[in-house]
Amino acid sequence: MQYEYRHTVNGVAMLEPHKNKNAVESWKGRDEVALSGRTIAQAYIQRIEVAADHPVFFLKKEGIYTPFLWKEHFEKVLSVVHFYEELGVAAGDRACIVSQSRPEWNIVDIANLCLGVVTVPIYHSSSLDDTAYIIGHCEPKIIFVEDAIQLKKAEEVLKQLSRKIPLVVLADDPACPTTATRFSAFPPAPQSTATKLRQASSTVAPQTLATVVYTSGTTGTPKGVALTHANLVSEIIGVSDAVHIHPGDTTLTFLPFAHVLGRVESLIPTFTGVRLAFAESINSVPQNIVEIKPTILVSVPRIYEKINAKIQSEIANAPAAKKAIFNWSMDVGREVARLHADRKPVPFLLAAKHLVADRLVCEKIRSKLGGRLRFAISGGAPLAPELSEFFAGCGIQILEGYGLTETTAAITCNRPEDLCFGTVGKPIAGAFIRIAADGEIQMKGNVLFQEYYKNPVATKEAMTEDGWFCSGDIGEFNSRGFLKITDRKKELIVTSGGKNIAPQKLENILKSNHFVSSAMVYGDKEKYLVALICPNEPEIVKWAKGKNIAFSGIADLVTNAEVQALYDGVLKEANQGLASYETIKQFHLLPSDFTVETGELTPSLKIKRKIITNKHRPLIESMYGR
């Protein structure tokens, strides 16, 4: 099929197919060939054969988005394969990538997947301790780092572990020492490398281990989720079919590829032909959306929250008349969206109002997101139903899904033609869900992980006797078969940015300070963490007397400015060495400790999070400015 440049927006050249029915049908047939690949390796080779001259990426260079073709991608993959050959990296070896999302991340990952090398992603924001644990546990043969900062971290880890592992810098960073190998310095591969790659890719089986993605458990110790090619392929095909992704789609990518949702997004082009445009940074997403005009957006709820907050801020400062028009238009839009979701007809008068509302308000909001969005996908953390309805009222469907690293991202999702606000949709093809007697969501299917890497005890604990995975989440199916998450069985915090955080780890760090008796960290579905801190009364009383602070009891002390400053220092000390998303941003001192008698502790002295949260809800809300 022939492609041509159909339009250019701010220097962004977008490829669109000729309007030729036979050519379109021919392309669909070719895509079905690629979809027949049973491994990522097979699908990639097929994609190169049918789409070498088509874009896989759009990259911004000197202020202009330019296409990066599949044949260019293949050349870079071959250079990695040739480098591996000289280094002795082979099938079964592990390769760590410590980097933010960038084209080189995907290129190295694809090379690994074609050779049977296991990709082990590490967040660039991971703490030194977590990075050291992952590298020590997976024992990589090679480590790719993004820049000088990550290079320094990796060198310190290897020094701690007394290991010598080759390091490669992905970014062309002049600050990096010349002793480190640069990705940009990889020489072109000889012609024979392409033949070797095709041969190697044909030996990769569906059950070949593709990646180990480490996620924090409730104890704070990362667990390596082992995913095979079959897991990844099942996820990609299941989601692509459910939401109808096709070769004409373009998405702006900004999620970390170290996150399983971002990783799946990065691999979807191999099967569907969708183009990935790389955002310059998370802060430039609003500008890049307008430039790229994506048809699909994949994100965690936090991005949609920010977009909504900006819109609401603009309206709050608008004249009364404009504000009234906006509110009326959104009421009309939401009413229409609810009828569509419930599969009910829209009355004639309401439809007429909707045409006016769309022209006055909704069309302008859609233009801020490029104006071409067919739908957006939300995952990684719960999305507020109100947010979903707001965007639907604007004519933008946000299809919320649900899954875990252990399910290779989404195991359920809403569909464009079949959605229900406040739910996470229905299972994708080949996935199965049941609700246990205690309400826990249990899972089975092609997307379910194989094991926790080198951790048979944790693997066994996560499964039922009849082979179902225990999610730790509580849920229910509604009358239409949509899954709704109602609670969390396990105490893992999932922020609005999709980060998994073990609160016990942070609470133990706080309690290691002698001024702290007890603490509870909160932040589920929120953009940052906060803490309720119970002072160690004897210690703080003694300190206050030494400072000649006048007080009649602990209640006076927790509101004292000097005491507040002291605990500011305690918090800063606790935050040292933590990943940025793990740091606690605000705290509130309580005038009494958690006790069994008050119902805040179990008989075994474990804190009851729900009880404490409900009891101190106003204080928690105040730390979020509400």
C-alpha cells in the first residue's frame, strides 16, 4: 500500500493512506499476517517486511517532529545485535535498562526480544537500594543507562555488589566519561547480522521469558514479575482488538516504559502499525498533543486530572456569562454521554442542545487535545467517575481498564461501543475473572504471569490451590457484566500517577526516629503521599523542656511552631534516599498514639488503616488542600 504526506502541523508530517479501497484491504491483510506472530520476535520481523518505509516513531528534532521509519529502527536493532555478538550476550541473559522512555529504550528492548534476551526495566527514579536489589537479584549481563546521572548510580551499585558489568549510555550525553560505551557509537552491523537475527527470532517460543518487571510487594521488597512472549502477545492483541487500534492511529507516548502499561504501549506498533510520537517531557505534553494531534492517548489518571484542573482554573477566572455557558454545555454533554453509555436514544430536543453546546464549548476543549482523539485509555490507578463523565461530556471517551504487572497490564477494559462509567470494563479475550467468597478479585488467562522470578514462595502465596491469581483487590460485577473495584484487600498504595508504594516501608523509616512512636502513610489514588505522625511523648516532652517551651500537655506541643519545625527535619531525613514518588510531602502531628483500646491497632499491634483514615479524614483532606 502506498502512503503519502497528507498534512503538516507545526512541522509535524503525518502519513495517511491513499483513499484506495483495494489498497486498504491489502494493508488489512498484511496486518493480519503480522498479528499471526506468536511472539514479539516473529511479529517484529513480519512488520519490517511489510512496513519498512512507514514510520514507527515521530521524534522532535530542532523544534520539528520528523518520522523515524521501521527500516531505520531495524538498522539500530541490528547494531545492538552485532554489539551483543561481540560481547557474548545470548538468549536467556538479562539486560537491565535504567532510563526514561526514549527511542533507544524500545530499540534495545526489541533487540532483546528477538534474541531471547530478557529485558529487566528499572525506573530512572528508583532509589539506590532498589536499583541495587534488582541488579543483584536478576544478575544482568549488561546494563543500559540513560545519562551521566544513571551511569553514576549504576557504577555505585556495581561497586557495592563487587560486580563488573558492561555499561552502555543511551543518551548522547557529553557529560558521561569516555570509558562508558555510548549507544550512538555502536557501529553499523554487517549484512550477515540480519540473517542471524531472523534465525534467532525464529527460535524464540511463546513461552520464552521476555521480561522481568520488578514491582514492590507489601513488605517493600521488589518482586520480579516474569512475563513471557505469550503474555505480551495476548495482552497486545486483547487490548488492540477490544478498543479497535489500527494502522492509521498515532499516539503521544509519555508513560515510562519501565511501567508495564507504558511497556505494552511501546510494543503495540509491532502488531498494529500504530505510530508513537515521543513527548519532549511530561511538562510539554499539552503542547505536544496540539502538535501531534493523536488519535489515541494512553495515560494514568494523573494526566487527565491535570488537564481537567487547567480547564477548571480557566473557567473559574472567566466572566460570569462565559462560566454559565460552560456549565450549561457540560450539563448537556454529560447527559448525552450517560444516555450513550446506557445505550439509550437521545431525545430530539436534547440532541439539538448538544449540537449548540458542542459548538460553543466541547469542540474547543477537544482542540486542546489535538482535535482528532478517537478515545483515551486510562490505567495504572483508579480514575474518578466524575472525571470520566466530564471528558465524555466533551466528546472524549476515556476507556478505563484494570490490571496489574502480574496480568501484563490490562485484564479488563471498557470498549468504545460498550462502556460504563465508574467501572473498569469487561475481561479482554483469553482472560477470566471470578469473585471469591470474601469479594477478592481472582484472575486466570493468557495474560497471567508465570512466576515471581527466583521466588517460588511468593509465587505460591499469590495463587489459589486451583490456580487462580489473588489480586488483593475487592470488586463486583454489575448487572451488565462490568467489573467495579470497591476496595483494596492488600495495603499497597497506588498513587494517581500509577506508582505502587508499600506504606509499611515508609512508616518503618519514620518510626526509626526516636521522636516518632507511630505513623500511617496515606496516598491511595492521590498525587502525593502524606503522613499522620504520633510523637513519642516522653521524648518530645523532654526535648520541649530542654528548649524552655511552655506547655500544659502533648496537645499544646503538636501545634507549637518549634515542634513543627523539628518534625519537618524528621520528615526530610526520612525522605532521603527514597525515590521521588515515595517521598512524603506533608504531615500532621496527632496528640495521642494509636492504641488497641481506641480501635486503631489490632491485638497484634498492627495499624488499622481504614479505621485511622476514617477517624482522621478531615486532617488528611486538609493536607491535600481540600
